[in-house]
Amino acid sequence: MKGERPTPPDILHSVFGFDSFRGPQAAIVDHVVGGGDCLVVMPTGGGKSLCYQVPALCRPGVGIVVSPLIALMQDQVEALRQLGVRAAALNSALDGAEARAVERALLAGELDLLYVAPERLLTDRFLDLLDQAPLALFAIDEAHCVSQWGHDFRPEYLQLEVLHRRYPSVPRIGLTATADGPTRRDIAVRLGLGDAPLFLSGFDRPNIRYTVVPKIEPRAGLKRFLEERPGQAGIIYCMSRAKVETMAEWCIAQGYNALPYHAGLEKEVRARNHDRFLKEDGVIMVATVAFGMGIDKPDVRFVVHLDLPKTIEAYYQETGRAGRDGLPSEALLFYGIEDVARLRQLMSASEAADTHKRAERSKLDALLGFCETARCRRQVLLAYFGETDTKPCGNCDTCLNPVETRDGTIDAQKALSAIYRTGERFGAVHVIDVLTGKETEKVRNFGHHTLKTFGVGQDQTADHWRGVLRQLAALGFIAVDLDRHGALVLNESCRPVLRGEQTVELRVDPPRRPATRRGRRTGEPVAVSEADGGLFAALRALRLELARDQGVPPYVIFHDTTLQELARRRPTDRFGFSQIPGVGEAKLERYADRFIEAIAAFDD
């Protein structure tokens, strides 16, 4: 690939098939090509990979990419080889002979990019190999893993500072999609990038619609959501392995092509399910957060959280796996009082230092504020990452269905009183039965039908009181004792409310049905016009056939956005085909004739 030193625009066009860089990409690339270090924070789908791939192809030597996951490495390598780039990965998935072949290619200068896990990179053997190889740069992907303030801390990342000391003349670029202010500062210190410039791109993903709904009959809500998205690829996140298994079975029973993924599965099963998710259309992965970091699949149309993630950073990272191709996508979160209880309990049980616990409490409060807000959700999300000068987005549930707020002081006093008078021994269901005057056997057995609070809330529904209790927990007025089967207990902070010295503002929960796009009844992205839809489907079928022949994911051949442009422009020769975004020289040579033939056959 390397001979004369090409310029970044040359590489961008001839290899990647694009005519211009986006946002800060050009400035980042020029800085690294010139030998500079930097830290890049750019949203998923914003083009982080180009920020080190292009410089690696412009500079002499091989670019070493530190990546935390084998699956991610393989994904990137397959995509680069499709582009004609000499790329390889060195990881535990290779046998001895394969690993030695990669090492020989490294030493012979026959690689443009080499992906390696931090554990292998830090071995004496690999560092000795690097001492003998011409090095273009070091790219540290998923750089938030180095920070203990980040949501996915990996201890081995802490040792990567050795690169700066051992190879001071080789530029280093740290990259992440998810880092608030403290995390960014921590990354810079721990990687020795304190004096390097920070390239901070906007965090907004305008193509993602954010929706948060109360966790009331979540399976019914999920069923409605999936029914409107047949044939679409998506991820459903659950907190536990057991729930992953149960929900995967439920999705299959509903007729969906669903697969489970969690750390408890056999390694071969995980690998097979991951491979199917990447290479088949319309697969739904039901997973714990063990699945997903760095997923390159561009056509994930939705991410659903059936349980609350731990932080806004985790939520942003996980929802960011939807819509990497820039096409309309959905993020749906089910959220209830049990989520608040579980996360608060985990925090209390943590053996972390007080400073770390305070930071974790602050992060949880920010996440709960996002869930309970009546403002534009995107504004709240972006403000967390420091972007405060934004306008309502018009593409989240609170913008599409504005949420009312009300003085909920009287309701709060009724609920707090019911918890107190029943002895702080019972869960939400029993407390709600007392509030609504439901004379169950349990209520009668404990004599709670004789309490002053029995029936004081009978003018409202059980769903109404669930929302009140959830918000009181989020506000810190009550806690849920999971060790006592979810008993609701009062916190000291509720005393001013009970005495009438403090008012409580509550949001009015919208109807149960999550906000959805009307009229979307197929798995095709909405950006395809009706006139071009048939050709787009034919091109997707050809892409799938080619991908299966090569054993690669369809999107490494062409993204949906490229197929859409082919369907719209309908090129009839190689020159016209070369003008399509995403078509570089290698893909022009490899695929132009087959796709031009398919377009001509469709138009006949």
C-alpha cells in the first residue's frame, strides 16, 4: 500500500471513497500526520476510526491500534481488507502459526495497521517486536477504559503510559465516544497526554430518538415496540444473565430472530451468536452489557434497555450502538422504582473510597434526573457532557409528547404517610393497595384497612401511585430495602415534606404506549424513497450474497447509505459508480460490475 507518501485527501478518496472530511477530522488527521499526540472525543458514528487510519496510511511504518475486544478487532480488520488496506490483528483467537505469520509481516513492514489487545501489547515479547518495527503511530481506542471515573474501567489500560516513555517520537492518539469532563482529564493524565490537544466533537446523535417509559408491564410495551419494527436489527439490554435467557426465549416465542449473549455462555456459543448478529439481517441480540463495546454494525435500528444502566455515560455508549449509519434509530428505556433501589444498594455495598462513592452518587443522580425530566431529553443528555447551548430537539418523547409537571406535595405526603403507618415493612404493591383502599387479604390480616391512610388515594389509579413512589425514590425521600423483599423505608430527607415545610414537584407520566414512528412497517431504513425501495432491496440481497460467499458481515462490503445512493443515482458505468460515497478504488474494482449489472437488470 505504501510507496510514495500520499496526502490525507488522497487516502480519503482513493481508499475510503469520500471526497471530504467531516467536522474536526481534517484537523485531527493533519495533527497526527505531523507527528502530534492528541485526545479525540467523538460520538459513535462520527468517524473516529478515520482519525487514525488515514494518518497510519500517510506516515511511514505500521499503525498499532490498541483495542479491548477480539470481535472488534476482527470487525475492523475485515472492513479494512475490503478497502485494500494491509491490516491484521494479533490476539488469542489465532493459533501459533497464524500469530507467527502476523509477527513476520510486522517486522517485514508488510502491514499498514495492526490491532492488538492491551494485555498482549504490554508483554516483553511484543514490546521487543515493536522495538524492531517501523512505527507510524499508536491509536488507543476506547480510551475511557483507562479512567476509574469512566463506565468501563480496564486496569490493563493503566500501563499504556509506557508507550510514551518507550517510543517518545511516535505519535499517540487516544479515542473515545464517551467521556465527561472528569473522565477526559483522567484519560489525559493516565495516558501521558496532558500537554496534547483535545479534539472534542459534539456529543449529539440527532438520528436517535430517546424515549423513557415507566416499567409497567414492560413485556407488553416491548411487544408493541417490536411489532412496529419487523425485520430490523436491534439490541435489548438486561441486567442479569438469567433475564437475558428469559427475554431471548420470549422474543423467539413472539416470532423474532433473537439470540442471547452474556459472559456465562460457552465461548463458542457467544462467538457464534455474535457472528450471526453481524452477518445476518434483522437479528435481535438480547444481552448484558458484556456485549457491544465498539460494535461496528451500522444498521442497528434500535437499542432497548429493560433495566436502568449505571450511569449516563453507560447509557450514552450503549444507545450509541444504534444508527451508526446516520439513519433514524430508536433508544427505548424502561425505568422503575426497583432500578433505583438496585443501583443505590450496589453503591452502598461498594468498598470503593468515599471520593469514588460520592462521584458514583452524583452520576446516579444525573441519570435519575434524565429519566424524570420534563425537559427535552437530548438537552439534559448533552448538558451532562458540557453542551449547554442547545435547543429542544423535537426527536425525543418529551418533545413529541410534552410532559406536564405539577405540585405533588399532597400526593407525596399521602404516600410517605402510608409507608410510615404500615411500619416501613412492605413493598410498593401493598402500600398502593392501602392508598387505593383495596381490601386484600394481606391488608386485612395486618389490620391496615383501619389505618387513617387507607383509601386516601382511591381517586387515583395504581399506575399513578407507582409513578409517585418511583419519583420519591429517585428524589431520595424513600429507599427500597432489597434485603427485606423490597420494603419501602423513609429517609431523613422526607421529614420537611411530611411537616409541610417543603413542596414536591412531580412529573405527570404520559400514557403507557411509548412514542413511535407511525407508518414504519418494514426493516428498510426510512431514507429510501418509495420509488427506489425495490432496487434498494435488490441491492441488499446482492450484498448479502457477496458477504456470505466471503464469510464477512454485509456492511463491510457497503453500508446501507451507499446502497441508498446507488438506488437513487443508478449508475450505468464504472465512472458513475466511482462517484458514490463509500466507493474507493479497491471496492470499485471488486464490486462495480456486479452492482451495475443488478441495477441494469432491475431497470429493464
